Amino acid sequence: MLKRFAKIAGIALGLLVLLSVLLTEIFEKKIGNTIVQEVQAQLTSDLQIDNFDLSLLRSFPRVSANLEGVVVEDAGGEVLLECKTLAFRFGLFSLFSSNIKVRSVVISDGALRVSIDKKGKPNYDIFKKSETEEPEVEEPSELSISLAKATLENIELIYEDESADQSILLQVEEATFSGEVSSTKFELETTAQLHSNFIETGTSRYLAGKKLGYDAKLLVDLDEGLYEFTDVLLEVDGNVFRIEGHIDEEPGFTEVDLAATIEEGNLEAIVQLLPADYLDYAGGLSSKGTFFFNATAQGRYNDRTMPAIQVDFGLKDGRVNSDRIDGSLKDVNFDASFTNGDKHTNATSHFVLNDFRAYLDKERVEMQLDVRNLDDPQIEFYLDGTLPLRSTYGLFGEQVTGGEGELEINELKVKGRYKDMIQNSRAGRVTMTGSVEFDDTGVTINDETMRFDRGKLLIDNNSLTIQELELEGAGSEIVLNGKFSNLLPVLFADDRNSKDAYLDFDATLTAGEIDIDRFVALTAVPEADTSSRRQQQEVVAQKSETEHREWLASFLEGTFEARVGRYTSGALEGTDFVGQLIFRDRQMQIKGETKTMDGSFTLDGKMMFIEEPILELKLIADHVSMSEFFRQTGNFGQETLTDKQVSGILNSKIWIQAYFDSDGNFLSDKLYVIAGIGLEKGRLRNFELLESFSKYVHIQELRDIEIVSLQNYLEIKGSKLYIPVMFIQSTALNLTISGTHTFDNYLDYNIKVNAGQVVMNRVKKYDPNMVPVTAKRNGWANLYYKIEGPMDSYDFRSAKKEIKQDFAQSEYLKRELRDRLIRHFGDIQLVEEPEAWNDIPEFSGFDENEDDEFLEGDW
């Protein structure tokens, strides 16, 4: 039996395929031409197709006449519809009649662009008007299109209405329209599954990234412009609204009479209707309990008038959950309403949130909000209650990932115009009072826990006073006191701080200890979360770290008087910092004194928080340990000469300009430094470069050299250290040296050694008492050698004339650097090379043609 059935089915399928092939051969060309002509006859615009296909199999038992690669122009000659397939469906047996009746159409894989210009003229007005009485025809048409059903599949809908300042971008996954749509009066049944990219009105964007759907029955009268909603269900992300009423299009206006209620919805249904900019803050809300929602719109609508709008919603004995709150708000009760007032305008609009009451972790919270006049909002706000931070830390931004303790908000009241709240010059007109107290409070920011052990914030109109606020965490112990003005404009500032809001303050910062690196890391921008709602909605790209800090700096205008007992930053360690942190015009200036590196530093500098930050800093080092200076600065990123090899007492004056890219990375190639350095009681151990002189100086002396004194000026530019000519008196030998040393350890040094002293030192015994070599010219010749090449493979060569010329040029650089330092620091004393060693041309009058004198040896 089964085999017989399979055989019959196979024969039927074969006959169907054969019939399809035969029908295609017989009718395809004729029907294709007829359909194109009939469609074009009903349009006032141009129709273009790439191909035509007649199919029985894909739509059996109906025949599908498929126009492929379709483009339909709009009333202005632009593209109205572009799709892969436009398929007309009709009965199989109509192929054999004298008249083919097309009753359905399927449009798939394309885009539909609908627009209305500033004068209200649509681009889709491309259909020829039908007469009220059918005209007489001499011959019946071979094909008539009288649609009863239309289907859209995978169509992008682009809607732009310049007259109403609206735009919509939707993805129509599937939509059907059933009814005698070719008539002017019909009943329309329609369903759809949609994905909303956005619906934009003015500057506000709604329903971004939402799934939408509807199931609707309407009575349509195109002649009268009447649309009556008899049974309409609208779904927004799983929440269903029922809509009833009618829309009546009249010349110059549209008469609206609509009512909407929610079908088994909750608070989330209302939140989803908010503009996209607010969804990051209010998104993820849902509720349980008795939730109600009623909305009506009645009256005329055009570019000058609005219908009367009334919205009422609320929750009784409910529970509210939020993505930003760990736990539930319980026993939630509130009533809210919105109306656009007696004149149906933004100016007469009024929103009220009445008697919001709830409990979170058994702590009570009360709130009220009253907003009048959306054109110029007048706001009254009240908040009182306790926020347990272990549940509410998510309200304070993505960087905050945990909380503990309680934040007590005591009768916070705000009253005034929104325009006054966002401008520094007008914020004084706003009334604001209240206080905030910390009760064993702590938050986790970027994986660091900061505790607010005690302290109080007092709010008096536009000022915030901080009283003994203790912060502990991230390796730091800080106490803050001070007064901060212009609080409201900063709180209401946008991402660009477009109103130039700033916090004017005078405060003190007292710290027993600060770990600078960990504390600064608290302000770091977290890595982007690709699943965040903001990214899904394509609202705002995340700031880079330097942009974030520039944005924060734009709000600060004031002075911190700082006293820090101990601080660290990497290997840098210091104590007893006393100074000021001054914020002005996106710059932070630091002035102060500190003990560090077994000596002291005086600092005077500024950090400019611009797109590519710049640091300018003056440093005065007083009796600083040379070994600690190397160690705490990481040996300046090199291993040739380290803190294990140097010692002595350093006095220095340094001017630094450091540059950073937009991601906060230090740009070493742009670093510029000039410095005057003086070294006393210096010592140099196991410096490999000097051991090249071991044939002429006792190796023991070269491995442990005591430098009597050294003073010079240095310059760092283009990743290269420039060393002007200087004299070094030591226990091993005396040198005059100049040259350059790049950051990747390429050497170019010029050295002069007194030949007579070299010979005498070589023949005498090693001096364990390390008495310095006399600084005088007591030999019959001087050695001139150039050291050049990479650190691990440098070369020596004799170059008397070249080195003398370099010494002369180098002296000019030394004087130039000295003059620059004087402009920054005042007069600077120099230690000159002993007179007997002065062979700079303009002072010594040496003969450049004098023969080179040198000692033989393997250098």
C-alpha cells in the first residue's frame, strides 16, 4: 500500500513539474508583457524590471508571475520602491480564460522610501485616479489587477516627513494587508512583525532597536480620508496596547480621536516609549502589581495645532525591578499623569509624579516630581530616604561595580526653571536645599573599594559644603573639606558640557597617604561593553580616556590646598608634600614642596587637559641622592647605567615639556628637557664604557671612580640626550667630554684626556685612598678620541680636529641652555673647566693645524 502511494505521489509530482514547464513555455512571455503593461498603465511614474519569471511550483495551486529587479520611481523621479521580487499571484485556471484576475501581490527583499516634503506633498502619489463610473471599453482587458491581499517580506521602510520633522527606519520582517485595497472604501485587515531601528521626532529618538508588531482591523474610506480603528493591538517589546478610535484627514488638518489602554502590561511598557537618550538610565524597568495606563488624543493635528493629550498611569502595591538596582523596590505606590493643557501646547503641558513611596532593603524612599511647560520647564523635585548602596550602586555609572553601607538623603528639594539650572550665571535663581550623610559607606570603582567612613554634604541653593569627608581606599587616606559653587549646572551638564558649566571651589585635601597611580585609575574609562544598550542603539560612541579626563577637567575651577604625609607613584616615593592643586581653563597647576629621594624637590607645573595632553614642569632638586634619583625614575628606561652604579648628591634645575597622544600614551619622541645639574661626592662603579681605558689607568680605579665635582647643562630633544662640553675631575683620570646619547643607546661621544697624567698614573701604583687626579695640563700631549656606535659594539678612533671643533660648537649650546634656564629659574652659577684645560678656540687660541698627538693602544 505504501509503495503504491509513493508511486502515485511521484507520478503526480512529475506531472506537476511537466505542467509547470509547459505553462512557462506557453504563457510566460505573453503574461509578462501583459502584467508590465497593466502595472505601468496604473502608474504615473516609471517602472523598470530586469527579468520576468512565471512559476507554478513556488506558489501552487496559484500561479506566480514574478517581476525581478524591480525599481518604481516616485512622483519626483527618485526611487520609491526597489526590490528583488514583485510577485503577482492568480488562479491556475485563469490562464485558460480570456481574463486573468490578479488578487494578491508579494513584495520581497528590498526597500520602500516614503517621504513628505515641507508643504505636505507625498512622494507616493503615483497612481492614476480611477473614475467613479467605469468607462466604456471597446475590448475587454486580458488582465485586471484588483488586489485583495498584499504581503511585504524583508523590506526596509524609510519614512521622512519634513513637514512634521519626523523620520522612521523600520525593517519589515513580514506584513500582510487584506482587503479590497483597489477600492476607495474597504475593510483592511493587517498584521506585521517589525524591527524598529528608530522613530525620530525633532531631536528625540524613540523605540531604537525594538521589536514591534500589530494585529489590526480598520475601516478605510480613502475618498473621505477616514480610518476607523475597530480592533487594533500594538505590541512593543512584548507589551500590548489596545487602540480604538478614528483618524479623519481633512484639508489642512487631521482630526484625531484615539484611546489607548494596556493589555496586561507593566511599567516597562511606558519606559520603552521614552526617548533613546533616557533608556540608559530608565531602561530595564519592570513591575508587578496593579498597573494601569490610559491615554487619549482628541482634536485637530497639523503643523500649528495639537490634539488634547491626556495620559494617566500608576502602580498600586507593586514591586519594581531595574537593571541598575540589585534587588526589588517593594510596596511601590505612585500616580503619574501628563496633559498638554487647555491650549494643547508644550507651554501649557504638565507632568506630575505623585506620592512615590517604596521600600528597598527595608529602607523607605519618597519622591515627588512636578514639571510644567515643556518649552521652558518649571521643575519641583523632592527626595527623602535612605539608599542602601549594596543595592543601588548601579545608579552611579558603569565604573561603579559594588557598594556597601547607606547614603542618607535628607529632604532634598529643588525648585526652579531648567534653563536656570544649566547655566552658571542663572543657577542662583534656583532654590535647592537638603543634606547627604554617609553611614559606613563604600563603593567599588574600577576594582578599587573606596570607603566614606564619615562626613556630610550640606546643600544650600547653588552651593555644596563638604564637612570632614573621610575617604579611604586605593592605598590612600584622604580628608576633604570645602565649599563648591555652581553645583546644579554641573549635575545637569551634557556629554559635551555645551553650556560651559564649571564647579567653582575652594577646598582642602589632607592625606596621610596617597597611592597616586591607584587613585588616578579610579577615573579611568572602562573597556567598551559591546552588548550595552547604548551601543546597540548607536547613540553615543564612548570617550577615550584622555577625552574623559578632559571632560572632567572642564568642570573644575578652583583650588585644593593639599597636605600629604606620604605618597607613591610606581617606584617614586615622597613625604611631606605641601602645596596647591589649581584648576583653571582645563588645566591643572601644581605648586609645592616635597621631600623625596633623600633630598627635596620644589615643583611648579601644569597639566593641560586637551585632546593630546601636555605637561610643563619646573623642578628644583636640592641635595637629592643620585642613586635614589635613578632608582625611582626607573633608570630612565635604560640599563646601561643604573642606580646600582651611581651615587652622590645631586642639585639640579630642570624644565620639562612632555606630550601624550589622545589615548594617554607618553610620546617619548616629543619629550623636551633642559637641565642644569651639579653633582658632589659622586661615585661611578663598574661602568663598562670606562674600562676601555684600562691599558692606561689601573682597572681597579676605573671600576670604582670618585667624581670630585661635575656641573653642566643637558638637553633632551627628539629622543636624544645632548651633553655640552664639560670637565670631569675624578680619582682615575680627568676628562673633557661632550656628545649625544639616543634613547635606543647609540653613542656619539668626544673625549679629551691629558696624556701626561695618563702616563704618570699608569706607572704609579694603584691608590686605594682614591685621591683625585690634579686638574691641570702637565703633560706633553693630549689624547682626542671619538666614541661612536651602538652601546654593545661602539668604536674608538682618534679625531683631534673634529673633537676640538665640536667642543667649540658645544660651548655655544651650553650658553644657550644656560640662558633658557635663567629665563625659567633666575641666575645659575657654573663650575668652569680649570684654566689650564681651556682649549675652546676663542679663549685658547689653539692651532687647528697642530698635529694630532696620541698614545698607541687598543681602545
